[in-house]
Amino acid sequence: MKTLIRKCQQCGTYTMKEICPSCGGKTVMAIPMKYSPADKFQKYRIKTLEEENSGKNND
């Protein structure tokens, strides 16, 4: 079953739409992906998260 709840990256509003009705920002799925110890792509996701977080700290 696909999750319908999404969260705006800019204002934090929860919605079911891909564009936030409050601020017009992009929304993402509110629930994180399932964890698997046998995850083949974990190192790539961690690298992407680290790059995103380092970009937010430099702003």
C-alpha cells in the first residue's frame, strides 16, 4: 500500500499533495524507508544524506 501522507520540506505542513498548499514548496513522504540489514544500497543513501546535511549547514 502506498503512503499518502507527505510533509513539506520548507514549512513542515503535512498534506497529501506533491506541492504544499500553504507555501508552494516540494513535499516528501513522511514515513522513512524500511530498514534492512542486507541493504545493498545503504552506503549510497548515507552518502546522499551526508551531502544534503552538509549543504544545509553551509547556508
